[in-house]
Amino acid sequence: MAADRAISAAERSGDTLLMAEGAFRLTLVFQAARRLDRAQQTAATAAVALEDRAEAGEPEALSIWGALHLQLAVVAARRNDAEAAYDELAIARRAAERLGVDRNDYNTEFGPTNVALHEVAVAVELGDAGRALRGAANVDPSSLSAERQGRFLIDVARAHAQRRNVAGVVETLSRAVEVAPEQAPAHPLVQRLVTDMLRSDQADEPGLRELADRLGLS
């Protein structure tokens, strides 16, 4: 509702960038609700509306346009469409290369680093743990917000889980809790990962019970 009202207010102001930024937020809402068709439609429509300004090299437009394509990549990955996901990542990567630096226009945190984080996220969604972990090894997210750093670490933990590396999950999630103490402990993916490990044949892994205690899951 908040995102929808923000878009309506942006429309009344005639600010195309604000409208697209509102669509970006609404895309995140639709993804959280697993309404992937709506997420894809919302992001794609906004990206088309910004395309001319992005192609002209306007930094703010490039940032929002690139961020929308990152979300389209995640949506495609969640629909198990690897080709579309990596095509969208390539578009976002080219936009980030044109910017040349990490920016935070309209709170999108768009730039080369955020593209690298999404490359990890897409690989995880597609079940390619090896690709995700190789990519993560070359990423330094410290310049981004605690929220983005925390989500990156959650994705890295998911990659470790796909390889049944409980020690890697515990170590990475512990870092996520330290970096984003308000986000990580309550995140459904974190709770699901830890709960699944507690029920597995690796439940005695050192540090797992301590982590579960920190998360209130023991």
C-alpha cells in the first residue's frame, strides 16, 4: 500500500524517476509475496519507461534502470529461467560499468558491487552453489548498507547449505547477525536454514546450537 501510494504521488508530481523508484519498491513487495508475474510486469514496465534516459547516460536514470534489471534477474531465477536471469544481469552489469562507481541514487545502492551481489543471489536461486561461492569470494560489500551486506551473507549461507556445508552456514550466518542484527535474526530464510540444519544428521555441528540460541530457535 505504501509503495502504491508513493507511485501515485510521483505520478502527480510528474517525476518519472520517482515513479520508477516506486515501481522498484513495489517489485520487492511482489517478490516477497511470491507474486512473480506481477513483479516481472512492474519492473519491466518501469524499465522500459526509463530506457531512453538510461541510454542517454543520465546517472540517476541508469541507477534505477539497472536496479530494475537486477530485480528482473532475480525474478527470472526464481522462475528457474537461467537464460533470462543471466541476460538481465548482463544488462545491469553494463549499466554499472557505465556508471563506473557505486552510487545510491534513490536509495537503490546501484553500482558494480551491487551487481556482483546479485550475481551471487541469482546463482543461489538457480541452485548453482559453486558459481555463487566463487563469485562471493571476489565481493567486498563493506561499502554498502548493513541491510545489503546482511542479505549477501544470507545468500552465501544458502550456497553453503546447498553443499551441505553446515560449518560454512553457521560461520556465515553468525557474521550476518553481527552485521545486520535487526534484519538477519528475523529473516525467514535464516530461520529456515537453521531449523533445517537442526533437523538434519549434522545437528551436532559445533556452533549450530549456539547460533540457534541467538536466534531463539533452540
